[in-house]
Amino acid sequence: MTKKPVIAIDGFSSTGKSSISKIIAKKLGLIHMDTGALYRGITYFALQHCLNEEQLLDIPKLIANLTKIQLEFQNVDGELKLFLNGKNIDREIRFPQVSDYVSQVAKEAAVRQFLLATQRDIAKKGGIIMDGRDIGTVVLPDADYKFFMTASQDERARRRFLELEQAGEKTDIETVKQNLMNRDKIDSEREVAPLKQAYDAILIDNTSINKEETIELILSYIKKF
Ligand code: C5P
């Protein structure tokens, strides 16, 4: 039997990267790591401990406190949940306030450097599917397979809105679309590890195909191992 592959899945917000990666990981017997959760975990910490008097993020304070942050994924009933300094924060990292601030935190070089080692360490053993924004370009440039996911802004906003609605969050589709567009802009234009398609990544546009069809499409590129 050949070695289990390392798969990088990058792309825009709300293209279904994480939920699709999770299912593919299960089907292929790989570990799945949602790297966006790590950036959200740091943002959640910052919102609790690093706001200034005007309730704005104090980035220098966050950077000075990075060593106080311990993030790890723990298996809870068969699902990997994110823990911050021993507390399960899996639900909290999806709060709209975290989504509003996360791209500001993620554009900081010190934050990206802090998370780089964690991400590479986990991938060392192989057999992993990692999703994010810079996995194929920066974190795992030698990945066996690279995919870059996109879909129209309206379709992505619709999907995210339905997800939030199901989770009981009160919001409206315009606010959701605005947040997606802001994040994509900051993520694509930042200096360090911007969101972009790796030259050797396969483009997957799932505007008009559903989750199952997207999974089948991605699987069709992966050779048996
Ligand atoms: O994947 P998700 O939408 O949860 O990611 C939240 C944010 O984390 C992104 O908008 C981006 O700012 C940041 N991120 C990143 N690099 C990654 C994964 C996420 O900058 N590899």
C-alpha cells in the first residue's frame, strides 16, 4: 500500500471547505484539520483579553500575549473540537463577532508565524487533509494534492446565512454578505500569505453544484492509495 496523501484545500469563505474536507477525511481515513478554527481561536482570546478602552482590538497586546495561548483539538464524541487553554470554545469561535475580527488578526505576521509550526507538525506524519487560505501556497507547498475552492458571492452568502440561521443566530443576508466580502478582501490583499490559488492547485467552482457533487469531483482527482 502506498503512503496516505497530504491534501491542501484552500479557498474563499463559505465555499464549504471545512465540511467537505471533514467528509473526505472520513471517506479516505485521513485526519482533518480546519486551520480557520485556529485563527478564530486566537481572535476569541483577543476579544476577551486584548480590547482597548474604545473596545477595539489591541494588536500589540495580543502579540505580547501569544505565548499565553494554548490551542489544541480534542476528540469529543468522535469529532475534533477546539480547546483554548483547556476550555472547549468550538461554539464560541463561530460567533459573528469573531467572524468580524478574524481577518484583522490573521493578517498579522506574528500570529501566522505562531500557528505555522502547529500546522506543519500535525501534517508531518502524512494522511491529512488541511483546509484554509494558505495551505497549498505556504503551510504545505509540497502537498500531494491541492484544491482551490470558489463560488459566487451570492451563493456563498446564502449558504452562510442558512448555516447561521440553523445555529439560532439572528442576522440578515446583507450583513452576512458584507462580512464575507470584507474578509475575502483583507485575506486576499494582506502582505503575508495572502489568499490565492497555488499555481499547481485544481480550481473547484461549486456555485452550481451541491456538497455531494463537490465531494465526488474532488475525489475523482485523488488516486487510490
Ligand atoms: O475558514 P474560516 O472562514 O473559518 O477562517 C476564518 C479566517 O481565518 C479567514 O477569513 C482568514 O482571515 C483566516 N485564515 C487564514 N489562513 C488560514 C485559515 C484561515 O488567514 N489558513
